[in-house]
Amino acid sequence: MANNAVVNMFKVKDLRKRLFFTLFILAVFRLGSVLTIPGIDATKLLQYFTNFASSAESAFASYMDFFAGGAFEKFSVLMLGVMPYISTQIILQLALVIFPSLKRIAQEEGGQQKVQAWTRVGTIFVCIIQALALTVYAKSVNQSVPGTIIFENKVYFNVIFILTVTTGSMITVWLGDQITAHGIGNGISMIIFAGIVARIPSAIWELIKLVQSGDINVVFVIVALALFIVILGFVVYEQQGERKIPVHYAKRVVGRKMYGGQSTYIPFKINPSGVIPIIFASAFLTFPLQIANSLAPNVTWLANLARWLSPTGIWYNVIEVLLIIFFAYFYTQVTLNPTEIAKNIRENGGSIPGIRTDKTEEYLQKVLNRLILPGSLFLAAIAVLPTVIQIVFKFPTSVSMLMGGTSLLILVGVDLDTMSQVEALLKMHHHDGLTKKGIKSRSL
């Protein structure tokens, strides 16, 4: 009889240490998410979001909270989360493609360390810009509810606010790096995952109160729940599905040993870029949206831009769809370069059955293009789903965002990746995985 997989997870010392370390770091992150920035009265802040629950500012804060795990509305020291880091990563990845000299530096020995250093320095500048805009947002909150800002000296408040928020964001990135190095899963993704999970109880409670008050029909809730289960199944299938490209390696004699003579395959996922395009698109839009909403009270054209970029508006969703498709192609080309894959196959004496050796790159590119387009369109459809649910079923933002879009994809993607890593660690120590036969991808 196979041992219980959960028990096995705690039997393996290395895995047990990694699990507890990950939980500890996530607990530290959640603690930091409720620590209010010095100079902000938490009671007055709660009063503001209670009194202006239906305002555009509150809707904007609710949207930002899904990436910060509730830290944004609390004006927490971690209110920016990891989004400035992701925004900087996008800028640098684009720069490496546009400027060949930067790409050459990145490919040199120690080049990746240099890119990481540039990313962190760039993140600091992005944090300062966003924090400076948020000081204006905090002052507009103080105008609505006097006493929200305790300090009378505006310069002193601005300095404390910017230093605290910037430091908090960099600490969040550092916590993510610690999970990646010593814990389970990708640290940055786990931080975002924990923030989304932390919002689930409050969202469910909000939905229950709306049903009890009669603002939402219980039939709509049942229909939406059934729709959610169906969508969840499609998302899991899409995340696990893959196209297998067969590769045959000819026999080679090296010294006295013979190598090759075997057949294998290259696994291309249905959506090769995973959840990265939707995270990148959200981060790319979050930066101007935050600046526009924060400075809107003082700048007319930014107020118009904030309305134009409303997360429930048509233009925001159109731009998000286009960005998802763009980042799906961009990220796939960076991580799965057909030229490099074809080169490795040739150098190791391999070939794809039925494809001429000099046509390998062209064939791989053709297969990837056929996978990327439907995969990116599927991501785009899931991304706009919260807006549809919000308009059709009149659900609040906190609930609709959990039933589709970035939240759902991140929850499923991070969960599957983490399970796969746990599975691999268990099998290394000769234990059964989370399922009897492990997590198997569906081949197409």
C-alpha cells in the first residue's frame, strides 16, 4: 500500500524544511501587509473606505489590492508588493531585445547577475515614482476624511512615506527570492499567490452579505459558481496540455562508447508562456493606472486617463487583450527560441522524423505559432471574464476578480507548478507523489 502523500511530504527532511520555510516567509509577508505606514491613522483610513465604498477611488484600491493582498487599502508598508519589480523586469526584457549590446552583456559570463542588479536598481526608481504619486493619493484621502495623515509637515510625511513604501517593496522582492532559493516554488509568484488567497474569505463574506440583503439573486450565485467550476476545469486542462515533438538521435561512437540511437520528444505546452503574459500585461497597465488615479485630483488630463483606463471599461480590456497576445509571443520567443533548440538538436545528432535537418527551425517556429495564438486568446478570454461577470451578474469587484482573470490563472498556475516541484522532490527520495502516478500532462 502506498504511503500517504501528505505524510511523505513531512517525512522527507529537505522537503519538510522547504515547506516550513515557505510558510514562514509567507507569514512574514502577511504580517507586513497589515502594518500601516508611519503617519497614517488606520482608523480614519478604514472610515474613508467604508464611507466611499462605491467611489471610483475605492474601486481602484480594490483592483490594486488583488496584487498586494489587501495591503493597498490598508496603506501598508508593503502596499506596492512586487508589481514594481515585475514592471522593471518587463522594461529590461524589452531593452535586451531592442538593444543588441545589452543582450551581448547578458549572454557573457556573469551577465545574468548584472541583469538582476540592473532590475533591482530600476525597481527602486519605479518604487520612488509610484510612492511619490501615492503621497498625492494619500492627501486626497486626507481631504475626504481629515486626520487620516497624522503629520502636519508635508515634506516630512512625503519623505517617510516614500522611504517606507520603497523599502517595503524591496523587502517583498527579497522575501520572494528567499522562497525561490530555500523554499518551494517561484518566490515572486508565491507572494502574489498568497495575496490573492488572503482575499478569498473577505470576498466570500461580501457576497454572502449581498445575497442576504437581496442585492444579488441567489440563482445568479449558483449559475456563476457552476460557470466558475467549468472555467476552472478548462484552465487546468490548458495549463497541463502539451504538444510532443518527436526527436530521433542517431548512433554515435565516441572513443569506445556508443551514444544515441534513441527517440525522445520536446514537450511544448498548449500555452508555452504559462501565466507570464497575463501577469506582465497587468503589471504594464497597473503602473500608468496607479499614477493616473493618484494624481487625478490635481491634473485634469490624468483624471480623464484614469476614467479611460478603468478596469471595468472597454478600453482597458481591449489594451489588456492586445498586451497578453504580445507578451505571449514575446516571452515564448525569449524562453523557447526555435533557433537555439534546432541548433542543439543538430549538434547532438538528432532530427525530427519527416522534417529535413535544415528545416527544423522553420518547423519548430510553425508549431509554436500554432500553439501561441490559441493559447494567448484563451488567456485573453479568461482575463476579461471578471468584467463580464461584474456587468452581467452585478457581482462586486472583489468577487468577480476571483472568478476569472489574473487571479484564477495565477492560483491554478502557481498551484500546479508547486505540486510538480513537490512531486519531483518526493520521487527523488523514492516516495509516492501527490497522486499515485504523479501529475501527468495531457498530450495533443
